[in-house]
Amino acid sequence: MGHSLAEITADSKRFAELLAGPHPLMPYSGIRRTWLYQPWDRNMVPAYILAVPVGGTQTFVLPDFVQFPGIVNDKGTQQNWPNETLHTIANNLAENAKYLKKCWSELHKGGTPKSRLRSGVLGDGGELEGKTLIICASGPSLAGNLKEIARARLEGPDVRVMSVNRAATAVKSDYVVILERWCPEAWRTEAVFELQKDAKLIIAPQAHFALPRAWKDPENIYWGRIAMGNFPDLNWLTMMDVAASTSAASAIRVGYELGARKIILCGFDYAAEFESFPAMAELSEAVHDGRAAALHLLSEHVRDDKTAEAKTLAERVIKTDEEIDKKNCCLAWRAIKFYFDQDFKDTEYYNRDARFMAWFPAKALDGHMVGVVYELLECAEKTKCVLGCIESGSDCVCINASMGGVLDWRGVDGKAAHPPMSLAEALAWRT
């Protein structure tokens, strides 16, 4: 989007004073701040930025999430998705069309609580204004908090619970956020629908159609849009995308918009229980060459009907292979528990996804060793940016109670930083 030389020169002078002043977003360890120039309105907006480019592109997260660059009504992100994914989205949309009645904006009255930005305008509060919201993701550490979450929901008059994806199978909730287009069968059994029969389902049109079809109360389904630019008929739905690429981060944004005064994260591990094991190392080029030569010679013996020579050579090759196998091992790592209730080997797709194969060890917040991959670390850093935006632009306190993971979010209470803490400590933390 080009402008005249005079306009750009004027912009440069206009922003000099702005850039020299204090940055409006609060500083957090491990998160970089920047200003982002928006060519459509020639204004600078504050943003957090991931220090390392992801997939060759830089990732920005803005406090006014709706204005994230590239996520606009006439242009989404699907143009980069494979045809199989587009087919899945279109198929789910066709099946979901009859259920698209309520936008999730009805839950936050088309705006946000006072002192929170949405489209640059201060709005009214949502139905969680002033309340504590426990958001449950499905990391391994969730298992140790299930009883306390249930007790807090029953005994705390201002405590509400939101479950994300697989967590809905175990946590009775006030809100369920499921945005996945594949939505495994384990997330949508009759037992799950019965457990969540009174909960409000917050969902996207591309999510698996079996979910809204079987929801106990059709009037308790609220829809939002995530980068659905290829389907302009859905533009009446409010955007939920927070440029953090995970359902969990979108759920955080939903809780923020609905007005929660305190958000507590459980099961946001971005890590897995894992173990080490001996694996075959890559064979050297010399070994490959030697094997090829031996097999070539063996084929010649067979061709020339030299049975004795062929048998002797075959036995040597087998013995050599056995010796190489004994010496050619390396230490490798694999996940053994990806979800709070399911072993990695039993997952329906993660165990076939190349992003979740190369595990390496890291220390969790509670001190024990867990396994991580780059994909999970990237998502954890994006989530930190989202939490930073929420605390910078509102009076909401965000606390990480996922002590068994690697999300090292150190938010603030007033002007004092607080560490990650247990769920009991988080519930007692003043707001």
C-alpha cells in the first residue's frame, strides 16, 4: 500500500517523538516490544514480537487483537493451507451452517470490560466481569489439579471454569472451547456431552460438525471466526484469532473478552512426560559403501553358482551387521504422556506428526524433567505475548498454575511481578 513521498516524510517526523517516548506495553522477561506501522491508516501500534522468526516470518501479537495484520474480512490465511485441509474446512462448514445462530460476541455484549481495548474502543463488560476464570488445557499437569478445580468451581461463588479441547472430557465446565477441525472422537463422546450439558460451547465453523450436532442444548452454542477469509458469508461472526496459533491461546482471549478479573491457567504445559531410549544412529558413508560392495559380491557368487562362497560371505555380512548394531546406537528421547490422561503412543495424530518427533529434555517449573519440541516452545512464547497484552491493556491478572510445564509466565500484580504458582496459591492470590 503505497503513499506519496510527502506523506511518508510527514509520518517519519510524526513518529519520531512517539518512538522516543515510553513503550505502552509492559516489559516482561523474554518478550521483546516493538512498534508496528500499519499502512492502511498510517499509524504506529505497540506490539510484542517473537525474538526468533517462525517459519521464516516474524510473529507479532498486538494488545488490540482484532487488528492483527493480515487477519481481515476479505483475506484469511487459508491460501497457504493444503487442499486436504481446505476440503475438511469446507465440509465442516457445510454441515455446521444450520447451527450458526449465535456469535460469541453476545457473551461479551459486543465490547469488552472497561479499560480493555477491542477495535480501539472501550466497551461494556462481559458476563465474566469481576470473576476468576480457571482455563484448563490438556497438558499432563492437569491431572493433579482435577479435584481442586472441581472443588473451586462448586465452592467459589465467583469462580468459573473453561475447558479447552481434550480437557472437556474430564473437567465439568461453564464454558467449553473447541476449535479443532478434526476433533478426535474421544473429545465428543456421549459421556462428554452429558458432563458438559449445561456448559456454553464456544466453537468455530471449521470445527468438526459432529460436535455441535450432538451438543445437549443447541441454544448454548456460540460461534466465532478464525481466519475465515475464504468464506465471506461468515464475516458477521466476531474474530477469535490472537495470532498465537493454538486453541488454548484463543481460549485465553475469549476469557479476557468476557471480562475475567483473574485468569488462572492449568494444564498449559507445552511439554510432555518423556523417557530416554537407545536408538540406531546414522550409519557412516563408509559403512553404507561397504555393505553395498558386499551385497554386490554376494550377488555375483549367486549368479556364478558359487554356493559355498555365497554362504560364507552371507554369514560374514550378518555377523558384521550385528556388530555394527551393537556399536552404532545413540541416546534418543520420546514422549510417553502427551495429554493428562493419554500416552503419546495412543494419540490419534501427534504420534504421526513430524513436528512432535524430535524431543529434547528441559526442566519444568516444578523441577522435574520434561520433554519439549520446538513447536511447543514456540507456542509457549506466543502465549506469553498474549498474556502480556492482556495485562498491559487491562486490570486482569494472569497466573500460570501449570507447574509441570515450561510456560514460565511471570505476570504482575500491581507493579510487582509474581512467579508461576500452584492452583491453591493462584486462587488465593489477591486481585
